[in-house]
Amino acid sequence: MLERTPAAEAAAEQSVLPRLFSLRVPFLRLAAGGAARRFAGFSWRYGAILIFLLAWQLLSQFNIVDQSMIPPFSKVVAALLNGFSDGNLLGNMLISLRRSGIGFGIAVVLAIPLGLFMGTFQRFESIIDALLQMFRQTSALAIYPIFILLLGLGETSKITIICWAAFFPLLLNTISGVKLVDSRLIEMARVFGASKWAVFRRVVLPAAAPSIFVGLRLSATTALLLLVAAEMIGAKRGLGFVVINAQYNFEIPLMFAAIVLLAVIGLTANYGLLRLQKRVCRWQQAGQAKAGPLRTSRV
Amino acid sequence: MDGYQRVEHSLKIQGLEKAFVINGQVHKVFRGVDLAVERGAFFVIVGESGSGKTTLLRIIAGLERADRGSVAVGGKEVERVGTERGMVFQEPRLLPWLTVRKNVSIGLELRGLPRTEIEQTVDEYLRLVGLGGFASAYPSQLSGGMAQRVGIARALAMSPEILLLDEPLGALDAMTKIRMQRELERIWQEQGVTMIMVTHDIEEAVYLADNIVVMAKDGEGIREVIPISLARPRDRSSKQFGGVREALLREFHLSAH
């Protein structure tokens, strides 16, 4: 009954082959002898950074900019290595990572389930949306004194403020991810026998995943931002404290070293989340543009 | 098929009536719709936009409720969506994060069938629609025609009593469309499944249908059911084909004034 398979017919469909090939290009580039091309892409991307660092080094070294204010990059690297070998920077970094990690982690655990719930049950969302908008628009730093008042100057208030600030971008992106799921796909799933729970698990959740990842990356950035601010205001340890304290003591290379370290942490967190997104949402690479930084600007 | 099955109806619609309320005003979509479709028949519903043909299909699918009347599929009254009614949408509606294989599996997985059985069934229907080699492709890698084939395989894999097709070829280019019409005819002949298709393409209707259901504008329901007895495969350039098409077109011109 199934003998007369029309594979030839399908193959004849004109637009098929060009499409497949054009979409396969990224894979080919990764798979076959694309190493050279990948390196070329790499060098263009990071060439700008290298030029920036080189300019920094030279301008400072020849005292075109004031060396005492902006030390050469080599001195910053030396201070960085020194700070790691004597344990000063390393210890402060670990404390900072702990604070931001816990704050971010709690935000994730709270915001994703709540966001999924609010996106699904929109009556609930419409009730508390105004309240959330008010909280979100209030600068987290302005609220920090309240947390200090309530929770003291210890770790709890810092972790709380980080968690608070990281909570909102993730929550809002999760909600919009759920709300923007194509209703036609949901209808399709129903026609094929999906229960409400099956629709959620098989359609809503995977469809919202890219948006949730955008939220995760925004939240991670926010967590680091608030970390530094909180450590500058009320801490005796941590990288934010190192930055402000080094400035007081005019240990300018150390100050820059801590700033560079914070930048590296931020980049690493973002890169890690991007890698995770590519693993979880592997389908996105097949067709859609990679959910790069472009999408974050939307929020 | 034996004589008993021939008179058995896949679909029986009686006294169906539907109206929408828009801004407090009642708009009648259709009323008094009666239709009986024998098992294995190919019915094509045509009508101008606003004639309620898509609404009729969605009521049969259980996606919308009628105000009055009844729809029975395979002798059982339709209350809500159910997998004995397969559906092919105008847009393929594939899940972009799943491979072609997984997209075709979805209904069978929801049915809770064992994995090996699902694999077997999916392979069978992917071969039927000519996509045997594309099981691990993602929807974004497919052309419009191929994506629609996946949609057809997905619906047929459920072994439905009837297959509902809502302008399934409406978004395809002319060449692909003609090829897909041949495909649909072949699949219908091989599978013997009852098909109810909505289209606004008169030629498509004449090419595919056993019976063309003409929906009236202005909420009057079915104007007439025209049996098409041309031999298959039908030759679009033949005199008879042209005659039927002209007659139908004239019908629409008359109804417009």
C-alpha cells in the first residue's frame, strides 16, 4: 500500500535544496575545515579589545594620560596576579561570587515558577501587575537602606538586595515568554489530544525558554551591578569594597585590577548562560538568529 | 469496502446553526446546515469569505461550539476536540524545537503508545508523504510544501475517522500547490480516509472533490452539494474539467449580485 513513495516528488520540490544548504552553512562552518574562518571571526571580534588594551598601555606608558590616575595595563595585570598570589583578590572574589550567586539563585528559584504561573493565569497577572511595575520602577539601590534597616549590615541585606533586583527582569521575561506563545500551536496540541498540563509542558515551556534565557542573562548582569553597589555602600570585604577602598588608599593599579576582575566575572556569567541556552534551545540555531545581545535591548 | 460500510457515514451534520456576537450585534454565520458524508469520501467546501466554511470545519473539529444542531463523527456526537478527527491547518503549525520525527509523533505520544510502535508508525507516514529522509530535520529547514507534508503525516498517523483540512495548500506557490494536490489525492486513495477540505480555490475543489459543498453568503448555510464524477486522475486541461469549473465560477458570479 505504501510502495509508491513519492520521494522523487519531494526532491523535485524546487525550493528544498537551496534552503537546506543555506541553513546548513553554520553547521558546515563548525564541522568541516572552518577552523580558519572561525579564527578570522574570532580575531575581528576581539581585535577591537586588543587595540583598546594596546592604546591603554601605550597612552599610559608614555604618560600621555596621567599614569598615576590610569596606570598602564601591564601594571594592572601585575596587580591582578599579585592580588591572586597573596590571596587578597581571590578571597574577596569568592565572597562576592557567593553573595551574587546566592542572590541570583534565589531570584531564579522564585521568578521562573512565578513567571510561568503568572503568564499562564493572566487574571492573576493583571491583578498584581501594577504592584510589580511599581516595585520594578523603584530603584533597588533606593530600597537598600530599608533592607539594611530591617536586616542589618550583614550578608542577608546584601543578598536580599541582589535577589530583589535580579528577580524582576527574569520574572517579566518569563511572563512575556509564556504570554507570547503562539496560540495556534496550543490549539494544534489540543487537537492532537493534549491536556492542559501537556500543552504547558510540550508547547508553552519550550516556546518560552528563549525568553526565559534572556531574562536569566539580564538578571545575572543586574545581580553583579547590585553586588558592587551594595559592597561599596556597606561592606568590609568583596570586590566592590576592594574597588572603593583601593581608591581611598590611592592603590590605583589594585582598583583597576578589581574592576577588570568584575568585568571578567560578568562576561563569564553571560557566556556560561549563552552556552546553556544553546544546549537547551538547540533548535534555535537551526533557523532563527542566535538569541544574542540584540534581544536584551528589547527590555 | 462492502455494501454495509458504503452507507455508513463518517460525518453527519444536522440542523447546525452558528452566530457570532460582535459589539452587541448578532452576525449569523450559517443556519440549517445538514450534511452527510460517507466513509472514504472526499468533500470539498467552497464559498466566499464570510460564508462560514472555516467556522463549519472548526465546529466539526470541536474547536468551536455550534449554537444549535448536532455533529456526529463515526456515529458519535462531537462535544469537544478529539483525536478521531485529524486536522491539517493552513499554516503547518509544527513545533520548531522538535525534529520532523518528533513533530509527527506528538499525537501518538500523547496517546501513550509504546515507543517502538510510535517509531514504526511515524516512519510509515513519513514515507507516505515522501519525507522518509527528513526525519531528523527541524521545521525551519523545510520548505512550505514539505512542512505541510509533515502536518499531513502528523494528522494521518493518528488514524483518524475523518481528516479535516483547512485551506491546507492556500499558502503554497502555484507549482507546489499542484504537486501537493496530486499528493493529497494519492494519499486519500491509498489510505481510504474520509477527507473534508475547505478551500477558496475552485480549480482545487474540482480537481480533488467527490462532492463540492457550496456555502452561501449571508448566513444561509449550504447552497448546494455538487457531485463531481470526472474520472481520476483528472486532467485540468480537459473540456469536462473546464466545464465543471466554469459552471462553479458562474455560480459565484450569480451569487455576488
